[in-house]
Amino acid sequence: MLGGPILNSDRTRVVSLAAKNRLPATYNVPDFVEAGGLMTYGASFIDLYRRAAACVDKILKGAKPGDLPIEQPAKFNLIINLKAAKRIGLAIPPEVLMRADKVIK
């Protein structure tokens, strides 16, 4: 599911509608999974913020912003909510659970 300010502000409703209709939805940010959504897979915001801080540090030390390389996310997080999976009757394979960075039981 794509994100945005409107969906993010109404995430509890979005999550409950997906569960009500037994949709195995994945979300773009962990907040949806914390609100009861099934799973998220995306770039680690913590890692992105740290890397942004490193860029700011370089700029403050005199680097020109245009000379800094464009970087892609390097760390991704998979978070799975087993309560949500059970609610929609979905079994998550153990191999997938072992790869998850966080599992909500």
C-alpha cells in the first residue's frame, strides 16, 4: 500500500478495513504494522536519517551539496505482525519469520 499524509493519519481505519476484508496488505511504514497491519518492508528510516546527518556534516565542513553523491537506501526492514496474520487466516512460513527484523506476537 502506498503512503501519504491522508492515509498515514487514518492508518487505524485503513488497517481495520484490510483486516475486515481479509486482505494481506503490506505497508510502506512500520506505523501501520504497529497499528495492527500485517507487514511492512521498506527502507530503514533510522539508517536514512543517520546517512542524511553524515551529508549535513560534510556540507557544514565545506562540501558543496551538488558534489555529494546521490545515495540509495542501504538497509531495509521487514516487520511482521503475527496477530494480524492470524486474524485474516494467513500462515507466515517460518523461513520468512526468520528473515524478519521484528515479529509482533
